[in-house]
Amino acid sequence: MDMSAADIKRGAPNEGRTPPLQSPPSATAKELNGSQILVRCLQAENVKYIWGYPGGSVLYIYDALYQQDTIEHVLVRHEQAAVHAADGYARATGDVGVALVTSGPGVTNAVTGIATAYMDSIPMVIITGQVPTPAIGLDAFQECDTVGITRPIVKHNFLVKDVRDLALTMKKAFHIARTGRPGPVVVDVPKDVSLKMAAFHYPDTVEMRSYNPVRKGHGGQIRKAVQLLLGARRPYIYTGGGVILGNATAELRQLTDLLGYPVTNTLMGLGATAASDPKFLGMLGMHGTYEANMTMQHCDVLLAVGARFDDRVIGNPKHFASVERKIIHIDIDPSSISKRVKVDIPIVGDVKDVLQELISQLRESTQRPDAQALAPWWGQINEWRRRECLAYKRSPDVIKPQQVVEALWEMTRGTDAYVTSDVGQHQMWAAQYYRFEEPRRWINSGGLGTMGVGLPYAMGIKLAKPDADVFCITGEGSIQMCIQELSTCQQYKTPVKIISLNNRYLGMVRQWQELDYGKRYSHSYMDALPDFVKLAEAYGHVGIKIEKPSEVEPALREMIRLKDRTVFLDVRTDPTENVWPMVQAGKGISEMLLGSEDL
């Protein structure tokens, strides 16, 4: 019997297969085995895609997946990529991403992906296989302590020892992953649990006595915040990834329009404010704009929304605290408030709900921001803007990486485009020069800084958004971390566009070595690179290599034109180019290097 390409790709049921989720003859009509229960739970959660890699302890689960056609399983080439792809899907859609890996090395290969999602608060459920319950603790083949290994890098984890607990555990896992401050949840399923029989019931709701995240902000604290904001003379709105995760972009934009105050986004918050908004000062932090950082340091009232004052944003906390200011901090996670910087008005709650209440109280107030009093502040900000800190020197001979990102932005502005990145110089250039207008269009690893995420992220997004153009801006170092996923792109027909800013160095490492290590370039030069064009072609894709500035725009246009093909664009860029501005380690946020002339 012949199978269509779609059947092969998606694993759809065909004649001769077992009917979907049919119970063994010995089971009662209401009983299913643990694997079937697990799949039914995923179906109840409306899971559309699951990324994974099979192995001995999860074969019953894979057998149950084979016998259904509502969830598409994507076979990756490495477990790390499974979690990254599910992570990218979650970031772009707001849904819970789901990954499935086997025990032992399957789990340990997935750890980097789990930690990446944890650091950026991404809602995910990772199902891991485990050796049979009688063998746990006996150093069985492919056994590891999944709960112990993942405990520091998950929001919560479960080891399911009784099949009768499986459905409720899955309900809890999805509830914990998507509510409060989101995060990854691991469900460890021993092989015998995936085979044993039990009655299936998936609860409509779940209550957990020890887990009740607050949604509504304290009304009195919000009233204090309103008064402080309206009385500000040098106000600033600082927002992070929490605004994106909380789907609070519309509320943030209403607030900034209502107040008319300057606003900045962190690396993880880009797109929450439209880059074209004149009130937007650009990204702040270690590689933020001069105006964004100077405004942060010299404001008198700071409204922080869904951000955590991390080291890459404020630099040295002692330097940040040297200028007195009043701080309002809105966050769903109380442990993030006053963790690094003491704040004056803490507001714990869902950012969307709190911003709605804040806007409501502002509109009810008879007081309005004093435009005349704010004029000198805007004058100072515009003076900082005149530094044009993102200006760079173009060359007729060598491709500048900034030029590539700017050209991509010009060609895709106004379209439904998504941009992923790996980690390093190319990540910062993408954040600085691609002007994001909407949320969830910029997908990168912020907290953990994980190389290798860009391609799996793009794969996950392309499945979720098949009609959108998905670009992966990467470097020749990062792309090789998960380059085997080019095979997955071919199998599942996810035509992503890879733009490798190839400077033959581990660029950010080289930059630090130039500035802080006396130009001793220890093991940062990539002197055995593959022919990426031939490599792309070997995987069945299109490869393009360019070396001249005049080739940039034609190559990008050709890449975009090939809508149904994965394209690898190898861009040979200036190996000496650095990311500016830059705040060096231990320095304050306003102690920026704006270029090599500052050294």
C-alpha cells in the first residue's frame, strides 16, 4: 500500500493501522493505558505540535502517538533542538510548547533547552521517559535522576509513579506552566506507568493549595503609583519580557499615549512598543542606545513593568543606586521585586490587569501630566538622541553586519515577518537595527544566552505561522550548534531563511578579548569552517554566499522570493566590527563606550 508524502510526514492513520487510541482487548471500555491517557491529556489541552526524539522508555508513548491524527509529532535530530523548537513555538504563539524525550541522555540533552526556557519564563511542558519504577535508583540502563537534575531549571517537576495520577498531573503541569510567571514544567513518566491501565478522566479545572498566583494588583498601591506618575518631572517607562508574555502590549501602548512619557524596552521586551513611536528611545542596557541608558539613569520616577533590573540592563547596581529616583515596579512574581534594586511602590499582579486598572485610575483623575514641566526633560532626551549612537561607517569593500539587518528590515517592514537569533554580536545587531513594530516577532535567548537556538526556534515558529516569513539571524559559530536540524527542515517542509553573519570569529568573545584581554584572541577564531553553501545543498536546501556590499540586497530579495525553500545565506562580514554602544562589566549603565574612539 502506497502512502502519500503528507502521511509519511505527519504520521497520519491509514488503512491497516490500529484505530486511534484503541484499548487492548483485556481493558474495560473506560480504561486506557498510561500512554493513551497521556495523549488524551495533550488532546484535551488542544496541543497541535509536539517535538521529540524516541527511545526505549517512551516507546509506548510513541505507539499511542502513532494511533492518533490530531497532534503532529516533529522528529528532530537532537533533543536540545526539540525543546528549543517547542520553546520558539511558545514564544511566537503564547501557547504552551510541548516536547517529548527519552530517559537518560534524552533528558540530559534536553537540559539546555529547559534552562533556556526557564530563564526567559516560557510556558512549556516537557515529557520525559524514565526507567520502570522498580528499577529507579538501581543505575538501570539509561537512568538518570530527572527530577533532581531539572529541579533548579524548572518552575516545577513531577515524577508520576502511579498511572492513576497521570491525568491530574498533566492538568497541573499545563496549569502551572501557563499561569502566574510562566515557565517550563517537567513530567517524568516511568515506562511501566506508560503501559499500566487506568480509567481516564481529565479534570476541567484544578486547584492547588500551595499555588495561587495573584492576578489583581493592590488598589491602594496602584493609586500611589498614579499620584507619583502624574507628579513626575523626569518620568520614564521601562518594560521587559513580562509585557510580551502577559499579552499586555495594547495596555502598555494606551498608557504611554495617555501619559506621553518616554519608554524603553529590554532585549526581551522589543516589540511591546512600536519602534516607530517617537516616545520610544530604543533598547536599553549593555548594548542599548545612549538615550535609553542616560534617561534610565537620570529619571526621577521610573515605572518598571514586567522587567527584573538584571545585570545586562542596569549594569553595576551601586552605580544605578547612586542617583535618587522613585521606582514603581509591576510584576507577577513577587520574588522579582526588590531583588536587585530596592523599589518604592511594589505592585504584584498580572501586568495586563494592573495596567488596565492603572489606565482606568489615570482617566478618572482630574490631574494630567504637566507638559510645560516635562518640556526640559524631553529637551534633554533629544539632546542625547543627537549623539546618533547607532551610526556606523559603511564600506564599499566589505559587508558591515548592521547593513544586512537594516536591509532586511527595509524589505520586510509592514509584512508578517518573524526574526529569531542565536547569541552573540549578530543578536545585538538584530536587536538594534531591526525595528520591531509588534510583539512576539523577535525570538531570542535572553537570560541564559544559549547558542544554537536560532534554527530550532525558526522551525517551531514556521509550523505555527506557515504563511509568515521566518528569518534566523545567526553567526557561523552559533549555527553549527544545531545545524543538524537542517535535516528536520527538509523532512517537515519548514522553509526558514537563515542569514549567517559570518565574520570567522566567535564575535562577541573576540570583542571582549579585544577590549578586556589585551587583544589576546584565545580560541575565538574559526579557522576550519565548512562550505556552508555545499552543506545547505547537501541537506536539500538552497545555499548562497556573498562577500560584497553590493550583493546584500539582491541576495536578500532572492532569499525572500524562494518562499517554499529553506535558504542559507552565508554573508561574509567585516571580522573587525564591534557592537556599540557597550557597557563593560562592572561599569554603570551611563558609562558607555560609543565606539573605538572611547577606548
